Amino acid sequence: MRFHVPNNELDIYLDEKEAEKAKKKAEKKKAAGEEEKKDGNDGDEDGSSSEGEEMTAAKLFDQKIHKKANIGEFAGEIVASI
């Protein structure tokens, strides 16, 4: 069985991740600025974290199915796997 998974969902997901990273980075800069005022230290640490695997449209589709079906990694006998 084959599914067509449009890339527009992946684009939306990636945009949300970028916005989330930007928000976290801004919060870290704000927190580092406040600590710098208190301690007098330079807050030049870059806390960039990368995900282990690259997200694809198929993986995103699989995650959405698992979330909507409310199943975990092991829910019983596998009838079909994506």
C-alpha cells in the first residue's frame, strides 16, 4: 500500500520548529543578559542542539497517525507498518 504524503505539512512543521528555536534562543539571551548584570559575566555560550534524525514527510505522517490513534510504540500485533 502506498500513500502520497504532501510536503506542505513538512514545511509547516519545519517553520514551527524554527520559530520554537528562535524563541528559545531569545529567552536564553534574555536570561544570559540578566545573569550578566548580576554576575558581570559574558553570556556568549551557544546552546544549539540538533535532533538525531532529520524529519521527513513520511515520518511526520507516521507520528500524526500514532498521535491520533493514541497508540504507543508497542500496541499489539502489527497489521501494517508505515
